[in-house]
Amino acid sequence: MDPLVFMPYGLNPNIRKDYCDKLRQHSLEPCIVRYDVPMIDIRAAYERSDAVMLLGGSDVNPRRYDAPLSPLTKDMDDLRDRHDLTTLDWAYADRKPILGICRGAQLMWVHRGGKLMQHIPEFLSPTTEMHSTELVPQTTGSLTSNNVLIMPGTLLSSIVRDASLDVMCAHHQSIALPPMPGRLRIAALSHHGVVEAIEGITPDHFVLGVQFHPEVTNGKTDNIFKAFYDAAVAYAHRLLR
């Protein structure tokens, strides 16, 4: 039986097919859970799963990281924020593999005490030449190609086995530096210093968040899902011992 991936998704019924297709391409079975069902059912679905994947979508409410609301932060979903953070509580307690994509990576950072840039251009020097990627509003659903630099010695580096990676992005918000020693570390940056990936520091717990969208690309980004599969299988085997 393929490992089951718990995928909470708020109240929007139109989850992107790309996520499910990419998981199944790598022998992972999605378990999509809406937050309008009873908590006992959400927890039961989580318990059956072998891994957790948090998806892209709406902006994170800045009150989650004690920041004033920017007029450029919109389409927030407080219920989804709350349940995604609860899911992370469960996954960390159980050492269940975690993969966060775009908004999912940002929630992972906030969960461990970090802050976000609510609109990337406001935090960069006016002289910085922005790649159009970070200027694409999430609500458009548009994706733009980008190249990110992989930090040496990281989990992501061991997964993609290269110093850089061609990816597709669509985020106007970003993880804010500095990193949090002892919690999460930076795994990839864009060429102008925007964080594009983070990861855990515990060797026996797979924790990876990417602000780009590996579910819509092929090639080296597929190694992320291969590693996620291996982590889910290892977790399931631990439960059987």
C-alpha cells in the first residue's frame, strides 16, 4: 500500500490537481481533509497518514507572528492558519515527515517562531532589480521561472545534488531573516537573497519547506518527492516495529 499523505486544505473545494498528480507519480497517496469536518475526523485522517504536506494558498495572517497588517496582505484564512499550525504541532510531536510548499513553508517558519515579509519589494533596497517571480500576486495563480541557490551541507543539497535549481514560483510574501538557531535553517536563496527553502535540523525527522512549486515541474525537483516518499516509508516502518 502506498504511503498516505495528510493534506489539510481549508474550505476551498478546488484543490489543484498538480499536487495529487505529483504525489501519485511518486507512489504517495493524498489524503485531502477540509477543515469544516469535526476535529475528531481530521485527527483520525492525520493518524492514518505517514506524512504531512502543507500546500500553497492564501496569505498568513500577520497576527500569527505579531506584526501589523499590511494593506498588501489579503485573502487570509484564519481557520486554515489555525488548523495548519495544529497539524504542525501533531507532526513535530510524532516526528512525522513534513513537506511545506509556498504558503506551507511560510506556516512552518511562523510555527517555529519566525516572521514573514508581507510584501517582498518593501523589504529590499530600491536599487535591487527584482525578478518578476516575487512580484506575482498569489491570487493570480501565475507561475514564473527562477533559479535558486542551494546552501551546501543542507538536506536539500543532498536531495537535489547540485548548487542551484531551476524552479517555478508565485509568491509576494517570504520568510524573513534572520534564521532561528536550533529550530530551522535556510536551505536555499534566490539570487537577490529571498529565502526559497527552509529545513529542520534533526537528522531523523524529515522537515522541508520550499517557497517554490516543485509539483508543477519535472527533473531535479522530483528528487524532493522521492526523498519525501523515502521518509514516509521509513516513518511507517518505525510504527510497525
